[in-house]
Amino acid sequence: MWEKVKLGDICDLITCGVAKRPEYVDFGIPFLSSLNVKENKITLDRHNFVSESDHKKLTKYSKPSNGDILYTRVGSFGEAAVIDLDFEFSIFVSLTLIKPKRNLLNSRFLMWYLNSPAVKAFAAENTSGIGVQNLNVSVVRKYEIPLPPLPVQEKIAAILDKADELRRKDQELQKKYDELAQAIFIDMFGDPVKNEKGWEVMRLGEVCSKIGSGSTPRGGKEAYKTEGISLIRSLNIHQNKFKYKDLAFIDNEQAHQLRNVVVEKNDVLFNITGASVCRTCIVPYNVLPARVNQHVAILRPIPNFITSEYLVRLLTSFNMNKFLYGIATQGGATREAITKEQLEELQILVPPIPLQQAFAEKVKLINELKAKTNTEKSEELFQSLLQRAFKEGMII
């Protein structure tokens, strides 16, 4: 049996960054926060700088080094990455710095353990604070971690690294295909906000035979079934992509209550509330028959005016999506939302149908290439391995 030990007992240091915000400078030493740490990734696109003298003070007792772990504790808490950088930096209080004892604990094994579903769930249940929740360092020190021998830790970490590399390659390829489709859209139709090509402009309500959202069946999640008629929720709708994970199902009686939001072939699905507002995709055939809940709107293009492929790419184009998000957050709203009336009044470009159909053919070819990347399968494989990795002998 693998021994379980407290994380604080097998680390030289577990501490958070400086609580008092230092004075920022235009050029200097990078000052990282939780915004810069994602699962197995340190991003450097958004950070401030501090002076070298402040950096020395901030890192006098807890200097980050390669092989240490940064672990988010405020806001997007519970994500870990191993430090592998060729420059020095300081950290804000939103990050926890973890220095594992290298003779006992492999850094990448620990990083994947912290990113595992079970530990993320535990972290979510043990945050504190009013308003913005935070994951206290004292809680992290008490984490119980299985401790196999170092060679076993290294093998587990290598397996997870390989699975993560595979899924990231698939994700990057999918991203490039989406960028290609968007580039073709801009080349053929121009910027949908500026309309420099002078296309006809119509209201979305004029080119759609239906715009409307549904509701959640009485009883909420507890009323969902293991099979039956699909109930599409906002978590299934991503930009130009439908995610099948956690797709809900309802029975015929529940579906009858939502008969006004029957999803049809080629319908465009649009998230109208919450953090995922403005995400848009075409419904895939294999989830039909289906209904939508109150967070998702059905946009049903009138074929004589507009194609589904054109509408989705128009709504997800950078400038149009930015414009829509501005509508959703106007007036300093505390919750992002777009109403049915706002969608109906949305002014969109309506190029000639033959041109839209030519675009749809190009997108069809790109989608066929995307389908070969197996993004869903590589993600499922990785998540399965991550869940099993810390149960003795499950993946080695």
C-alpha cells in the first residue's frame, strides 16, 4: 500500500506570495499572479513588473526556483504548474509557492496530483473568505498525498505528461483549423461590424424563423435521466464546437413541457447568460431529438436569407463577438446576459446566398479535417488517466 502523508511534511516550504501590493514599474522583474498559472502551464501575457530592489525583498525568504510549483489560491484556485523559466520573478498573494523535498517527491507527480479532479474538488470545498474565495495555505499543507517510491512517481508523471502532450497537440490543431475558417470568412465577407464591403444589413429577427430559449425541467438536475431526449445546456456550447461531456437527458413528458423549444437540424445555438455568454455553435445531428434550457437560445436561419455556417462564423468573429459581449455587459450588469429582443434587433450583414453557400462548402472541408484530430478522445483519455493515477498501480 502507498503511504499517505501530509503535503507539509514532504515539502521544504509551502507559502503564499506577498500580500501587500508593491509599487509597479514599467520595466523590471516580472511579478506573477494567479492570472499567470493554469493547469501545467505558466503564461506570461498578463503581468506587472517590480524593481530589482523590491524583488530582492519579496524573495528574501521564499525565492521561486525551477522545479518548484506555483499553485493558484485566489479566484481561479486549485491549478498547479511546475516552474521552468529562464528568469527570476516574484509572486503575488494569489499564488502559493510549493518547494517539494526532491529526495521524496517528484515535482511533476505533485503537480498532476494537485490538478487531479479529486484534489480540485477538495480545494473547492475548503476555500474561505467573503466574496472572492481563497484557498488558505494552511489547508494546502494538510493535503494528504499518496507517496509511492520516487521511480514510480516519475513513471506516473511521464505517462500523464505524454497524455497531456497528445491532447494539447489536438487542441492546437483544432485551433489552427478554426483560425483558417475565420480567415476565409474575413477574406470573403470582410469585418462584420465595419461592413467595408457594403453588404445588405438586416435584423437577426428578419432572417431567423425562431429565436428563443427554454427552461430547466421541474426538479432541476435531480430530474435528469441517463438517456432519452437531449437537454442542451450552456456548458455544451463552445465557440464553433459542441461538447458532449455532461449532456443531460429528459423523458418524453419533460420534453413535452419544452415543446416550444424543439431543436431542429442546422439550428444555431447561442449562450445568452453567464460567463459563457455569446458562445455559439451549430447543433450536431447526433444529439437530436433535443431541447434547450433557459441559458441557451435557438437561432433558426431562414435558408433564403442566411446559412447556419455563415451565421455561426459571423457571430463568433472577433469584432462581432466583442460587440455582442459589450451588449451582454452594458450598464455594468453584475451578470452577463443578452435578451431575446436584443438578439432580434441585432444588425447583421446578409451577403448573397450563393456566396454564403460557397463559404459553407469550405467550412465543411475544414470540419472534416477537424474531425480527424480526435480532440474529444484525447481529452477523455487524459482525464481518465488523471483520475486513476493516484490509486495504487492503476496506470503503471
